Amino acid sequence: MASKRRIRRRQCDGKRRFCSSREARKAMHAVIRAGKVNGGILHVYRCCFCGGYHFGHVPSNRISNGNQ
Ligand SMILES: [Zn+2]
């Protein structure tokens, strides 16, 4: 449905896509080293929509402990 398509777009939109987690990690560290990250934790993850790899901020609800 339309809403599902929009979610799919949002997952990949504006994100760089990498063929391997190694490539994604390299790019992620470059961004961190360049000081372009203000706070937050970045991680590399496999995208289940496009099958590639992206990196992005870890959702804050996954960082905090015991928060359900
Ligand atoms: Zn993707």
C-alpha cells in the first residue's frame, strides 16, 4: 500500500548505500573523523529494503537501558 512504499523510501532516501558492511563502516568512520557527527552513536546496518548497507544514528530508544 501507499504507506508502505513511503516507509521503504524513507529507509533509503538520502542515505548512501554500500555493498558491504566493511565499506559502510569505512565511510562511517570518515564521517566521524571529519567531525560531522554531533552526538549520538552511529552504526552500520543491513537494509532489508534494498539489501545494501547504510549507516545512521542508533535510535535513542535502543541506547537507553531498561527502557521499554
Ligand atoms: Zn536501503
